[in-house]
Amino acid sequence: MKLGVFSVLFYDRNFEEMLDYVAASGLDMIEVGTGGNPGDKFCNLDELLEDESKRQAFMEKIESRGLQISGFSCHNNPISPDKEEAQLADETLRKTIQLAALLNVPVVNTFSGVAGSDDSAKRANWPVTPWPTVYTEIYEYQWEHKLIPYWKDLAEFAKAHDVKIAIELHAGFLVHTPYTLLKLRAATNEYIGANLDPSHLWWQGIDPVAAIRILGKENAIHHFHAKDTYINQDNVNMHGLTDMQPYNDVATRAWTFRTVGYGHSPYEWGEMISQLIIQGYDYVMSIEHEDPIMSVEEGFQKAVENLKSVNIQEKGPDIWWA
């Protein structure tokens, strides 16, 4: 398995400083933001789309350091009830797919998005319970009239450019579980898959190893984020898993994002790596850092250390013993 990092961690550096640091840390790949929530500090979409020489210089800086791009990322809400937000998200996503095709980057990471409650809504609405029945009505409206129509068109656009779309299973958006990812994939095409981040599964009560089996059987894992989550059961008993406290209220929150190995043991991460390979995904684990009690520098280095300790880099031998 290749190790990578979401380069947004190092927005305090310039592009070449970031690349030098990642290469010196012994990683193989970088994930590059092109707009939306990750921002676009290291990748100006319009400049790169318009100028081949700038694309060549961009890739030369990466490849000369022995690195590759695992994926471009533009996490946003393309079905937002805010028309300006939705338009910008859609334009950025389509441009990112076009750039990925030009640079032979195989995957673009994003969110599915979440719509409003109806055509007159001004803010997003995330239904997570079937009763009162108004929530079921909102859910059906969002899927049938907003999510599926948008992603049917976008999936065909991705297919035409031969670029996979990896949707991050993230709370607050309509695709946030293996079921909802497979539901959308069935309604669109095989270019739609998951950017699987176990940190967003643990706090929902989903076992990431089981999720890998479920999605892997469908060849539906396109990218993988390496981020951990710590569950505080005493706080779960008080606040439940849908805890609305700010992320920096670590002492009282039900769950908290942690760097790899500080929510679940390296052994459990090794289990995930093994299951990913068994299910046919042998691409990248891209490190994220959203740990509120550890610096980016320390969190990143701890994640690298812990992942390297359990990573599988070489393919297994022929079964010569049987």
C-alpha cells in the first residue's frame, strides 16, 4: 500500500517546500486540493487548464521528488439550496475532472452534497430519522429530485473523461454510509465510488473493516483517507453520537478526531490495510490531520510512523508451501 498525505496540512509552506517535506518523510503520494473546502493554494485550476507548459512544470516539481498525485480534492456541496454555492461547487468539480484527465490523475475526491427540504429552501437539511414522516418526505425529495439527477449527469461526465469520483462518506451529506454510497452508485455508474475515511465511520457505529468488505466486493473503493477517531463512552452516554459540541470541547465530546493510532491501535489499522488488499484495493492511504490536541507536525509524523509499522508494501508470494 502506498502512503500519501492530503497536502492541505501544509498550507503554511509554499508548494516546493511542501513537496520536499513530504518526500523527506518517506511518502509516495500527495492529494492536492483544487477548491472548495480544501482550498486551492497549490493548484490553480484555470491556469493549469489553460497552459500546457504550466501543467508540465507542475508535474515536474512533483515527479522529480519521486512523488505522484493520488487524487485531486474539491470537497463542497454541488446540490446546495444556495444556488451560488452549488454552481461554484459544480464548476470546480467539472474543471477538476478535466484537469485530472489531462494529468492522468485517476480519481477526484469530493462530497455528495445535501439539498434543502424543498425547492423554496435556503439552507441545507440533513434528515437522519424516518419519523416524524416529514423527514422521510424530505429524504425522498432530496434523493429523487436533487441527488440522483445531479450525479447521473456528473457520473457520465466523469466516465467521458475516464476519471473516477471518490465520494467521502461524511456526516451532514446524503452519502455518508456504505449503503448510501452503493445506492447512489446503483443509480449512476461504476465511476462513482468511495473515498473511505474510517474516522467518519467509527463515530457512526460502523466497523471500517466490515465497510471495506462491503464496498470492496463491489469494487467501490476509489481512495482512502487515514484519520482516526477516539470514542469516549461516558460522553456518548451523555451526548449521544450526534454530539453538537464544538470539536475543541475535547473533554466533554462524545468523540474526537485523532491522528492514526491514537483512537484505535496500529493493529486495527493493520487489519484495515490487510482487508483493503484482500478486497482488491492496493492504492493509497492519504493522511489527514484534524487532531485538536496534537500539532500538525507531530500528528503527521506519528501517523507516518504508525502506518509504516503495519503497512504491507510487497505482494504476497505464490503459495509455494501447499
